[in-house]
Amino acid sequence: MLLYLRKADHWIPATVVEQPIYTTRAHVFQIDPTTKKNWVPASKQAVTVSYFYDSTRNSYRIISVDGTKVIINSTITPNMTFTKTSQKFGQWADSRANTVFGLGFSSEQQLAKFAEKFQEVKDAAKLARDKSQEKVETLSNHSQDQTESGRETPSTNQASSINGTDDEKISHVSPEAAVLKSENDRLKSAVELSNTNAKKWETELQTLRENNARLVDALQESSANVESWKKQLSACKEESDTLREKIVELEAQCKEADQEKQKNAQLSVKVQELEAELRDKEQELENLRKQAEIIPQLMAECESITNKLQAAEAKNGELEGRIGSLQVDIDDSRQKQGNMKGELKKFMDILDGKIDELHEFRQGLSKLGVDN
């Protein structure tokens, strides 16, 4: 962003004659011109606030711009005072702008740095004003000395011209008189300029005194406002404490609500599980109903099966009787078979003996055939 200043009859960039020496960010406020008590925000958000030094005028200014709007353009004078009204808020009165500026910082360190820089710039402005007054006094004394010497010189030259000859009047007095006249005219113009500047300085001094009185009134009024602001601050603190307690209560209620939500979620899950179980039970009941419809048929089948079972049991009894008789027969047959096996064994033994005798007989026949 480039600022422009009015110089003579044309505009020049501020960076040519003014240089920023310190920059910070803060919320800008101005005192309400009607009530002189309430603060009116000059910026919607924190903006850049800078100290500028004008090397040509040897002056200092505080400048702040919000977009394209200049919200602070305050030239610092030795009579200004920056007052800290809270831990992060400070203010100063500008009589030329006929207002009081307030700055809200984000930290106490920024406020302390801005106040320290304000005091430095104020001291520098005071020193520049003292030097300017010394220069003005020196120039005024020098002009008065030259005026007095100019008044004495014509009388001396006039006396010498009276005592001299006509040639000396023509050759010496006339050039010196011309030089003295021109010097006298120059000194007169310087004296007139000095008188004009003195009147202007007197006017400025009177303006400064009036501004100082206004600043004193504004400072007293701001001091009174500080008390009211302190009361408002205490009320705000009490309200803040009340709101914090309400916030704590609401947070507790929110925690309870969260717990209730969790419980509701668990209950919803349980309800869904129970609904699923209920559907399964209903399905089972429906199956039982379908089965109940075929119970008479099953009963009839059961009676028939019972009759068949009784008949089968009767048959089983008969079969068991038959099996008993058959078992007796089997035992008899087994005994008979045992007897037959004994007799068969005896027969086999006899047969083996007969076979051995036959074999021996064959061998004997063989021997007889060989001998023949």
C-alpha cells in the first residue's frame, strides 16, 4: 500500500519523505463524538498500525489504513499522552483530529511495545520542537543585530560624507549608500518575515494551548470513562462467570445427554435383537401350528403302528417259542452231531489201520514180484 501526502501544490508518495519506523497490528476504535464515552470500532478486524517519520518536517505520525480508508492519521506532539486503560487496551487524544483513538492488542507485550515506542517518538518530537525554537530565536537575534548595525552604518557614512569633499561624496558615499540600502531592505524583509513567523507561532502556540486544554478535558473525561469501564468490566466479568457456570452445567447436561444417547443406542440394539428373536419365535409357532394340524393324522398313524406293534409282539412271542423249540432241536442235533463225530473218528481210526495194513500188503506183494 502506498500513501500520498500533500506537498506545496502537488502530491508525493509518503515513502519519499516518510519512512515506517515501527509496525504492529491492533483493533482500532474512536471515541463516540456525541457521547464522548462509548467506543466506536473503526475497523472490523485487526489492521496494521505504523509509526512514520517525516525527515523533511522532522515530525512523527501514527497511520493506519483499512483497505482504502485512512482510519488513523495522527501527528504526535510533545503534549500527547498514551494511556493504558487495561492489560491489552490503550488510548491517546488528538486535538487536531478532535477525537480520541483507542487500540486493542492481542497481547500485553504488543501494548507495552507500542506504549514504549509512543514515548520515544514523543520525546523525539519534543527534542525537534526545542531545536526548532532555538533556531528561530537565533535567527531572530541575528536579524535584530543586523538591523541595528544597518541603522548605525548610514549615520556614520553620513557624517563622513559631510566632513569630506564633493569628490568623496560622489566616489565613496553613493556606492556604500546603495549597498547599505539594499542590505537594509533585505533586513527589513527578514524582520517582517520574522514578525510574521512570530505571529504565526504565537497563533500556533495559542492553538496548542487550546488543544492542550481540550486534551486535559478529554483525559479527565477518559479517566471518568475508565471508572465506568471498570464497572462495566466487573459486570462483564460477573456475567462471564455466570456464563461459564452455565457452560459447565450445559457441558454436564451434554455429557448426560451423550450417556442417554449411548444407552438409547444400546437399547435400540437390544430391541432389534429381541425383534429378531420374536420373529424366530413366531416362525417356530407357525411351524408348531402347521405340525398341530397334522397331529390327528399322526395319532391315527400312531394307533395303527401300535396295533402293528402289538401284532408284531405277538408274532415275536410265537417266534420266540419257535426259537426255543428250534434251540432244543439244535441242541439235540448238536449232541447227535457230537456222537456222530465220535463214531466217525472211531471209523476213521479203523480205516487208517486198514489202509496201513493194505499198504503193507502192497509192499509185500511188490517184494514178491521182484523176487520172481
